Amino acid sequence: MRISEAASRSGLKVDTIRYYEAEGLVPNVGRGADGQRRFSPENIDWLTLLYWLRETGMPMKVMQEFAALYAQGEETIQARKDILLDHSDLLAKRRDDLDRCADILTRKLEIYEEYLR
């Protein structure tokens, strides 16, 4: 599929896909006879993963490390898993922080509601 469809399916913008490709984050993108990029279902899965890693705050440097490990093959699966586990731990902490913030806001709103009665 063409880049516009890849963007639509992955959630990324066309310019972001081009940037990620230039930064070495997107491996094995084929080209058609016309020289245009042709994205496979595996490319779309990878782009979708990149979208969510970035959406959840993974730094670009870590994404580049992850992509470089992926390009090296199966012998790097444990290292890739470790990166994702570290990111998962960071997300859990952010979730806890957001839950605490929500509790504080809820209490403050209750206080304001009491004042307004």
C-alpha cells in the first residue's frame, strides 16, 4: 500500500513516516516499479507500534535503539523485551501519578461544590 494509506492505518502522518524512515526507524520498505514506497502489512504493524511508543512518551533515542535491535534479528529479542518492559514500568508510574492527580482534583471539586451550596 502507498504511504497515504500506511499513514491512515498506522495513525502516523505522512511526514512522520518519511522522517522515521530517514532516521532508520522503519526497516524494509519496498518500492514499486514507479519508485514509490509500498508498505507491507508487517510495515503497518511496525508503524503502528512506533505510533504508540511515541504517543506514550518513549524518547526518540530509545525508539532508535529499539529499531536498531530489531534490524539485528532474533538474537536481540531479550534486549527489545527489556526496552518494552522498562517503558511499561514508566507507563505504570505515570498512570499512578495521574490517578493521584485525579483524586486530588476530585477532592478539590467536592470542596468547591460544598462552598457553592
